[in-house]
Amino acid sequence: MVEKRNGLNKRAKSSHAKKVRPVVQDRKIVLLNKPFNVLSQFTDDDVTNKNPRKTLKDYVPIKNIYAAGRLDRDSEGLLLLTNDGKLQHKLANPAQKTEKTYWVQVEGEPQEADLNLLRKGVELKDGMTKPAKVTVMEQPNVWPRNPPIRERANIPTTWLAISITEGRNRQVRRMTANIGFPTLRLIRYSIGKYTIADIANGEYKLLDIEHTK
């Protein structure tokens, strides 16, 4: 029995040794500053749509890369695309607690008491949210949205920086609505260490892998 175990161990070690990690030069990490009204996929699955919707193919010519996490069609900002499955899983898996920061324009003027609700967690239909980091920010110097947001006369708006580690469907929008301040515009600024700094809306950056290890 000992010999068999040794044999199995040898085969296991041999099998483990044969595992090949992706060659660094073959890994691709693309940061796209996604425009409003663009699907976060390379094809539009709705074949019945008479008016084809814009997809990632209209902005990124690189093949065999996939989005790490979702960004809704009506949201803007950072979408990370990669052919590295391990990185994709790490960034998209809530268990990894990768922090994502959003710049959010809301209707109205939330006070500290309102923001504290988000900092503690709010009850949504799919359960309590984890505590978020929330601060009021100056209006960021960003591109104009096309079409513009619909602002109501005599009702001010406020920009918030909201950081979360979860990734539920339309979570940030539901969070601000829960405290009575609907989201008018949502821009994802960062995912972990990756940001849209110096990337124009509708443009992408192919990262130098040597500097992202």
C-alpha cells in the first residue's frame, strides 16, 4: 500500500508540475471607459431588435477578452476586459472583496444622516447591503453625457463617491433610491487599483503587463 501511495504521489506531483501558467506576454488587460448606452458585451443577443445597440465591438478591436464583472448599459466608466480567467474571477467574485468606486449624481441633497444609512447598510429586496464608503464630492470634470440627464427644475443634484465590494444587479442605483435620492448618472471610476484616469470616454488602454504583476 505504501508503494501505491508513493506512486500516486509521484503522479500527482508530475501532474502538478505540468500545469502551465499563462505566459505574461500573452495576458491582456484592457481598461475601457465605456460610454452611456453601450452593452458590456461584444454582441447584442437581442436579434429581434430592429435598431442594433452599440456593443464593446464598436470600441475595442481586441479579440478573446472578456469583461470582469458587469456595468449596466445606462452606466458609464471603467470596464476591465481580460483573457486572464484568474484575474477575471478575482475582480468579479464578491468573496474577493475588490473595492469598486462610483461617481454618482443623485437628485436632491442628501445629508449626513442619509449617507450614514448607506455606510451602515440598507435593506434591499435581495437582502442587506454591506457597509459602503460614501462621501459628497465636487462635480467631477467629466465628459458630457449623450443624451444629457433629465434634471427637474428647481431640484438640485449632488455628486457622491460610493465605494462597495459587492456586485449585485444595479446595486448602487437601488441603494440611493432606498434612501430617497434617485441616481441620475453613474460613472464607475475604479476597480481595485485600476481606474479611468487619463482615459477619454469611448477610449481604451491596453496595459503594460510588466507593470501590473
